[in-house]
Amino acid sequence: MTQKEVLDELKVIVVERLRFDPRRAADMTLETTLPKGVEGSLGLDSLDFIELSVAMEDRFGITVEEGQDLSAEFHSLDSLSRYVLAKLGPA
């Protein structure tokens, strides 16, 4: 799986599970930041991150460790897609 494929899947998750407008997903790039309070970000809060984690586990078959500080991994679509790729392991 490529980073672009992971990015496309993450966009689907944001639209379907977090109920974002599909038009907004079209504007999302690897540089798009996620946390609330960051200018230009998607504005995700803690509940959104939980939902996103569960959806990623379902979609990619990975385990997101609870209780671990993953703020760096969940900062942008770039860092999140690289996290997913690392969890998937070599193709």
C-alpha cells in the first residue's frame, strides 16, 4: 500500500465516520493538520481522534495502542499515513 492509497482511505474515513463534507475531503492533502486549535486544521477533538483510531483499526487491520502518546502521529495526514504504513509493515 502506498502513502497516497492510505491518504485516500483516511479521507474516506473522515467523510464517512466523522461526517465531514465530501467537498472538504477533496481539499485535504498530506500537509492537512488534524487537531483542534491549529490554524487551518480539520479541528478534530479527542472524541474525533477516538473514532478515527477505531475506524483505522477496522479499515487497515492495525492496532492503535491506547494510553500511548500519539499526538505526533495524529498531527497531520502525512504523519498519520506514515504511522499506518509503519503499522502495516513491509508490503
